Amino acid sequence: EFDKMRDEDRVAIHEAMEQQTISIAKAGITTILNSRTSVLAAANPIFGRYDDLKTPGENIDFQTTILSRFDMIFIVRDEHNDLRDRDIARHVLTIHMHRAPPEPAAGEIDIATMKKYLGYARLKCAPRLSAEAAEKLSSHFVSIRSEVRRIEEDTGTRSTIPITIRQLEAIVRISESLAKMTLSPRVTEQHVDEAIRLFKKSTMDALQSGEVEGISQAQMAREVKNVEKQIKDRIPIGSRAS
């Protein structure tokens, strides 16, 4: 759980995620080790449950310097859904009844072949951006920066999830990964379109979390305070309401 990480470890992970290296100085030995690996992290909100009336910064106890290093950020809510809750309960109870791991889901490609394919794609495929793809990435980066500025002006607060040049590099990496999946030597506009869609459904949705039907977090907070004030004005001090 990423949120349980010690402060000193949070500082150390900056280098691992940004430079893909880890510096070690122990027992008189000083060296730098490679850490070329993908990082998949999960964390809990500060209050145990995500509060839509609060900003992402008030829900997530992370420094912006760490958040900016993730290519995609997803906010997973535990929403009440009877059908989904029944499926989860049935799955858990089935495991306890039969004491056996569930059968692996059947797919079009078996796991062993999939691992070989992914290994080959990562090792042999090194796609490059086409001119059209680069132009689309540039235009999109400018547009999302403008969108974030608009959100910050509406809320009157700085975004906890910053959109910097790192996010442009993130979308480039996603585009290249999509090209590798098809063993394509070039990153095309189609790859960029899908990368932009994934980025919007993850990081941009996380940045805008709390906006419901066009109502921003700041607007909701103002409405709640307004209702609270009206209730206090209508009910005299010391009286009771049923």
C-alpha cells in the first residue's frame, strides 16, 4: 500500500521512477543499480473512502512530485451496486466453500504465448513517432494544459495532479507501448488517439474528480455552505427540529 510508505522511502522512490536507478551507500560501498521496471502502485484515500466533495489533494496524501511521475492515475471508488456486490460475494463464498482456486479464465491466447509475445515486443520493437503523431501530441498537450488552468481558475486552488512536460512524455510512452503491441515500427495517429483516450480516462478524470454533471468541487462546496447557512438562519439557537 503506497500510502503506508515511510517518508524516507518516498524520497528514495523519486530516483527509481525518474532516473530508473537506485543509489546505494552501505558498508563502505557506493554504487548505482539499474531499476528498469514498471511501477504499479495502489493506495487508500486519507479518510478510508473517497469523498467527492473534497479535492483529489484532500483525498490523496501524496506529494505532487510523486504523482507527476505516474503515467496514468486511476481513482477506483467503492460504489454501491447490488448486482456487482452479489457477484463479489458469490465469488468469495465459492472460494471458501470449495477451498480451491478458481479456474483461470479462458482467453484467445494462452498465458505462456502471451508472455513470449510481450517479451518479444519489448525486446525487438522500438517504434518511432511519425510527424503526424508528433503534431497531434503537441496540440493535445497544449489543450490539456489550458483545461487544467481553467479548472484551477474555477476551483481557486492549484491542482494536486500537475500536468507538466512529464505528462507529455507519459502519453508518448503509452503511444509507443500501443505501437509495440502491434509490432509497428512507427507510432501512428491511431496509437496517439488511443493513448490520449486512456490518459483522459485515467489522469484527467482523476484531476476532475468531484465534478458532477458539470458542477465543480468549488460550486458544490459553496452550495453546501449556503444550505448550511439557510438552515442555521431558519432554526433559532436552542430550538429542536424533528
